Amino acid sequence: MKPINLKELADAFQAISDDDTTTTYRSFIDKRNGQIYSFKERHLAIAGFYLDGDDCENCPAEQSEIDKAREFTTRYEREFIVPFPAKYEMREYDMMEQYVKAQPDARIANQLLYAIRGKDAFREFREAVTQFGLLDDWYAFKDGAMLERTRQWCIRNDIDYEPKIAVIAGYEIRPATREDLPEINRVYDKAREYMKHSGNPAQWSGGYPWPDLLGNDIEKQQLFVLSAQGKICGAFAFIIGVDPTYARIENGAWLNDEPYGTIHRIASDGTGRGIFKACFEFCLEYTDNIRIDTHADNLKMQEMLADNGFVKCGTIYVHDGVSDHSPRIAYQHAQ
């Protein structure tokens, strides 16, 4: 099946959310080819789409549209043609709440919260963000939130989509490309510098991750980048399948032997917060059985792993550019 264009579908969903007319439409998408169908509810009723029959008056001036609805009804295949979510499912109010929570300035956040708690919350909110000079910022946030809701809807309905972009906790997450390598290397340089000055100089002291390793990750589409406001600020590898490094574990045992995914090479350039959380939530979409390892001196990572439900399982050994038998603390997250 042809992948659906995620951004075009998000725009179509946004049109539903923005529609303030009294005419009720119903839209569908054919997940085999991405074709979108849209009809007035009354035309579908006249065409016999609904099981409860037709109680609408047939208007001759609308006959061509009714005929289209009837043709659609006769070849409707529930397995392949999926109805759009209803307008109320777009939950723009939830997006406004999320935007308020993301505000770093407490004074602005309180004013926006007051706006959405009153009557005519949508108008009051737009006026408030305009007053604070945040209208463009709100629209960008809203577009990202709508894109992510559209992506989640595609996943729930088994619809393939392109591009493979997620928007989680304000970060855009996508597979890395070779064109991203200069920025990815900058992120890893910053991460190594942070490790060096935070009591963890040994973890990536051998120049890890090496260019050929990153190139291999990109070729296999297992290296991802996180961006904020169009700038790459984080990177990580997520690999589904058996990791040879984890075949041997000492001083403990894995929680289970079920299929798992592994997070490797996660790094931030220090300009954003919550990058690990966003990465983790992204990986949970593929499996809740996740393994990861870190250096004994990386106390910050150990703290984040514990906070996110990872369990310390034992010791594994890796090649880090200095030693081919460098110990790491092994963790696993499993439901």
C-alpha cells in the first residue's frame, strides 16, 4: 500500500477542527492510495450509507453530489476506507492546555490559563497569545500537536505514512540522514564535553560514536534526531532485535528473554530539556521491552533511567574505542 502523506492528512484534519460552518460533512481516507473522500452527511444518508435509512429530502439541485455519495456507498470497503475522526476528537482545547504547560514564564502561563478557563476560551486564548506576541509560536505548536495526533491516528488505524516524523514533548523526531551528520557530530561533541566536565570523562573518551558507526546506523534507518524550532539538538539509535553486546550479562540477569529494542548513543547538545523522556516515549510505541546501558560514572543517566521505570539488571561489556571490554551497567524496561 502507498504511504499516506502525513502532513497533507494533518492539514485535512486541521480543516475539520477549524470548520465553524453549520453544514456537517463526513470525510474518509482510502489507506491503499491516500485518496480522500468528503461528503455532506445528508447526501450519505440519502445514498443509504447509514443503516437507519434515509430521512432526508432529496433536492434535485444536489443530485450530482448525491450520485457521488451513492457510488462511494456501493463500493465502500470498511477494511480499507477509514472515516476521519470527528471534530470533537481533534481536542484543540487539550492543545491549548499543553501549550500553557510548556510556557517557561510563569506570569504568561498564568494569564493564558486564566484565558482558557473562562467563557469563549478559544477567542480569549487567541487574544491572550496575540497580546504576548506568541501567536506565531502558538500556531507552530498547534501544527506540531496536530501532526503528532495525525500520526497516532495512523498508527491506531494501521495506516502507513510518510515522512516518519513524530512530535513528542515539543521535539520533532525523525530518522537521520547523511545530510544531518555535521549537526549530529556537533551534538555528540557537546555531549562528550558535558560528560568530561560532569565526572564522566571515560564513557565516550575514544571518540565514540565513530563516523562509520553513525553512517551504518543511518543506512539501517536506526539513527534518529530530535529537533526544536528546526535545529537538531539530540540524537539516539534505536535498534529492534538481538544485540550481541547483551548476549553475556554478569552479576545479574535480564528481566526476560522476550523480543526487545535497545536504545544506544543517546545524546543532547544541552539546549533542551526532556530529550531522554521524548526518546523513551518514542521507543515505547514500538515495544515496551527496552534495554539500555550506561557507564558507572554517568550518574545523571542512571537517575533518569530509574525515574522512567528501568531496572538495573547486571553488567555487560562494550567496545568504546579505548577498550573492547569496557564495563557498563545494563538496564531493562518491561511491562
